[in-house]
Amino acid sequence: MLYGKPELLAYLNRFLEWQYPTLEEADLMARFARINVGPGRKFDLGDFNPEIQQAIKAGIADGHAKIEERGNKLGERIDGWEYTPPMGTYGTDYLFRSAVAWKFIYTHNPEEALYPIAEADDKGNPLTGSRKYTLHFPAGKLPPVNSFWSITMYHSDTRLMVHNALKRYSIGDRTEGLKLNEDGSLTLYIQHDDPGGEKQSNWLPAPEGQFYVICRMYIPKEAALTGAYRLPPLTEKQGH
């Protein structure tokens, strides 16, 4: 990971050759050029005196701290789910763009996909593999989409998917073998340990430590776009 490290500026120079800055970014790029950041330039921290090196390191660390802070407060939290503002088009809002990239890597605009994210249960407690959760959708209350929906699991520390023996990294309406309850509702089991038996078909494996899940709703219907539809909370199972 290059988060908060000077090495990322060398990669930035390479990427800037593929995505050349726009005219409205001319002043910004002129400032960056003072530390050899720009398309076709070579960045080497060792080219600068110790005072400048320290200033670059401090600036990068401070910048990343602001990205994390913004990324952890992207939108409104309801029942443990954080509903993000429209993403996919950022203009010159670099902090928002960076926070979204840090949190999601990539997103579409709302008409293509929505990405509610849950890092807490219904009581506001952080999600962790030391506990067991259910995500229960009442009959007729599955995510309203014109394409498909899924719930994907991520490590809180690495922000990467969770390795598991079942090789299941997300669960949704395209998951083979997914089982509805007799009344048409759907219960998902989100936990580290295999729930066993018939419940395994509806199990999304979690890591041992903290995690978060993202619900992806592709080609969302009007109820999802307007906020009329809200996801049910992750509820901790009792008695274990």
C-alpha cells in the first residue's frame, strides 16, 4: 500500500502521462512542478534537501489523513447504513474524489449504481467477526433494482475482500442456491464461522476482525434513487 507515502508521487507522474491535466488544473500543476510532479517529470525524494523531504512527507501524511476523515463521513447514516451523496462526477472536488477512491476504488453515477455502506450494526457498534449478524429483508423489500444487487464483504484494515474457504466474496440475487424463507423474506448470515446446514447457502463469510459491507444496487429503481427505500440493519444474533 502506498497510502500516505512519498512513493505515490512517482506513480502519479506516470499516471499523468495517461490522463493529461485539464486547462483548469494549470495553476495546480504549476505548484506541483516545484517538487517535480507532473507529466513527463521524474520524482525522487532524494533530490531534495532534508527540510523539503520532511515537508513533502508531512504534507502527504496530512493529505491522506484528510482523505480518511472524509471517506469515513461520506453521507448520512441510517440503521447502520451510510447513504453516500451522488458519486461518479467530481469536477475539481479532489478531496471527495480521493475519499471515494479510498473507500470504493471506483463508482458509477447514481443512475447506474448506488453504494450504501455499513460499518456498524443497528445499535451503532462496529461490525466485527467476533460477533454474528443477520440481515433480514421482509417479503417484497429486497433492494429495488432493474439489474441486480449484491452485498460485498471487506476487511476494515486492508479495504480488500475477505479470503474464505467458500470462495464467496459477495452475496446477492445472482448467488447460486440463495434461499428465501417460506413467507418470501430473505435472511442473510454475516459472520466468521460457518452457520452450517441450510444456512450456508445464505452465508457471507466475514474476517475475524473488523469489517464493512457494501450493498451495490445496479440500475436502481426510483425508490432507491429518491431515498424512499432503506436497507434493513445488520442485527447481532444473541445467545452465542
